[in-house]
Amino acid sequence: MREVVTPTVRSTKRRVLLKLGMALALSVPVSLVVTSCAADDPLAQQADAGDGKNYIAGDGSVTEYTATDRGEPVELTGALFDGTSVSSSEWIGQVTVLNFWYASCAPCREEAPDLVALHDEYVPQGAAFYGVNIRDEQATAEAFERSFGIPYESFDDKDGDVLLDMTQYVPPQAVPTTIVLDKEGRVSARILGLADRSTLNALISDALAE
């Protein structure tokens, strides 16, 4: 079922994300940050419990969702670094790959050439690729894109709006994370951490074949 986020819960989640970001920047244990919000936010409770359901480190694990388990299409809207507003409603009818990244992330740099190669292979077949940059200023993001020849646009998501909309699938500190959306805009697969090229290739191919 699609998660319905009320304004109160959205505000609470935003506070959790901001505190998580501060914890990462200051090297404060994440559990110390989210505990104070646990009474208000069920996601924070899960993080504090340490059961790995949401706030977990990216470890390269792959999750595929069967068609019957995908629920409703994702709903997100954000602005690209060039200022263009993009809504997930525009992606219906195509397979879409979302890669959450930032420039100083070592696994993001390692997987970048493979994402470029997969983009070049699958865009002619009806797929679309977007980055979701969760941390960088525009100049930093664009320098990364020039360095690796990234051909697709990225969302400027320093405010966390896209990340909040995808919280069910993207743990805040599990970057990189790569999401594959099916032609109905539903999450068909997820890779937490470094995306192996052959694995992501198979996930995109499977989604296009549906």
C-alpha cells in the first residue's frame, strides 16, 4: 500500500532527516539522534530498534518486488539543477532509474561509469535516468557530472523533498541507492549501496520486458 504522509508526519520526518544529516557531519552516532524522535515517528522507532528495516547502511543488497507487491506508483516532484520541475507522473509508460548520490561519495564515483553505460544502452529502448543529489551545491554536482560524463540530469535535493517522498525505499544514509521504477511508476527493484553493473542491467531489462 502507498504510504500516505500527513503534514504532521512529513514535518517529523524532515526533522529526523535534518538531525541525521547533522549527526553524519559531526560523527555523532545516529541512534543518539533518532531516539529523541522515536515517540513521534514509527520510522525513527525502527531505526532505534536496529532491525534494519529503514535506516541501514548501503551494503549492495538487492530487493526485487513482484508486480503484486509493488502497490501504488510513487509520487514525487522536484527541481533539477537546471531549474526544470519534474513530476513522477511524467514517467508513466517508461522504465525510470533513480540514482541517489553526492560527489564525495566513493561508491557513487565507482558506479558512475556503469550508470553512464547503462543509460546509453537503455534510453533508446525506452528507459529514463535521473540522479538525485542529496548534498551538493550546483557547481560541485556539475563538476562531478563533467568528470564522469554523466548524460542525464539530477534533482537538486538538498532540502530532502525527493528523499522524503522515497523514504519507504531509500534509507537516508544508504547512499548510493538505485531505484528502478516499472512502466506504471511503481518500484520494481532497489539496490542499496554500490550498484553492480550486471545486476542493474538485469533489473532494467526485466522491467522493460514486462
